[in-house]
Amino acid sequence: EAGVAQSPRYKIIEKRQSVAFWCNPISGHATLYWYQQILGQGPKLLIQFQNNGVVDDSQLPKDRFSAERLKGVDSTLKIQPAKLEDSAVYLCASSAIPGQGAGETQYFGPGTRLLVL
Amino acid sequence: GQQLNQSPQSMFIQEGEDVSMNCTSSSIFNTWLWYKQDPGEGPVLLIALYKAGELTSNGRLTAQFGITRKDSFLNISASIPSDVGIYFCAGRNYGQNFVFGPGTRLSVLP
């Protein structure tokens, strides 16, 4: 079974530029998550999708971050404009059981490493 | 909001030694997950726990869901060089999203 796919693996941009990340979850997984992981810290949830609807985006900085999952499968996360403090690893995860249900287990992709100069 | 603490923050052990680490929460959880993250990779799920008092093994790894539901423990027996990495706990209660600890960084000396 293929895992969660993410691209690109690495991205270097200058501040105020825009960047987009792509995620393809495990086949059949209805729930998709985007996390931000700053160096030395654990992942922090940015947004959760259930199929193509947003379940939780309370920690997404909506003035510069946006995400979509139009067909309920792939998802993109965009930052516009980027700031220096956005340098981090952006992780995508998916789960089969609807988010917040009993027995939920999340599987992560390899992440996209973003460096903002 | 909920916060998780992991201890120790880092540890250096000799190959062959056993390892113990723990995760504590300020809130009650109903699910605990343990992950390992290698440099340049995403976290890989090691063990999932869904019931207070549950003890689950995965090879040389054993994790326990604390009776108080505010903590969880991970043990690694007979450590080997490939155990090197950062171990994260994640927990949540019903109706809430997972929160992650800051990680325990494990180094194994030959």
C-alpha cells in the first residue's frame, strides 16, 4: 500500500514570495491533515479536512496560509506571502477513520522542508 | 490549550541497553500514539494505544497507556544503532485533535 506522498521535498524561497505544497493521502483515507513542524518541536496542526470539507482550521494563519482539497483526495497548502518564521517542515497526514473517532491513527508523509530567506 | 511534556528531552545510551521515555499531559486523553522520526523524514507510527492500562508491543518496543489517562510510556529493549531518532508522543480526547509532544532525541553509542 502506497504511503502519503508529498512534493516538493525541499523548497527555498525569499520572504514575501509565494509557495505551494502538494499532498496525496493514502488511498481511501477520508481525513487529511496539514501540520507545521518547526525545528526542535513536535508537529502542530494547521488544518484538517474530512473529504473536501474543512473540519478544523483554527490554527491556520489565514492572512497568509490557505489550503484546499477540491475533490476530496489531493490537497494543496499555500503560503502567500512567506515570512522568515514560516521556515519549517510541512507535514501531511491522513487517516482512514473519520477524524476524532475511536481508533483513529494518522500516517504521515515525508514532509516538505521550507527555507525562507 | 492542551500541552504534552516528554522526558527526557534527549538521551545517550550504549548499544544493547534498554530505554524508557514518557509523555505527560495536563488533560485526560483517550488515545495515545507513539512515532519515530528520522532526519529528513516524516514521523512513522510505532504504537497506538486506545484504552487506559493497555500495554502494547511492537517488536522490541513496548508502550503503555497510563491508568490516570494523563500519561504514556515507551520502552525500547536491547537498543541498536537504527533506534537513533526523535520519538514523539501524540494524544487526544474524544472530539479533539491530536497534540504532539516536543520529542525525545535518542542517540545510541556503539
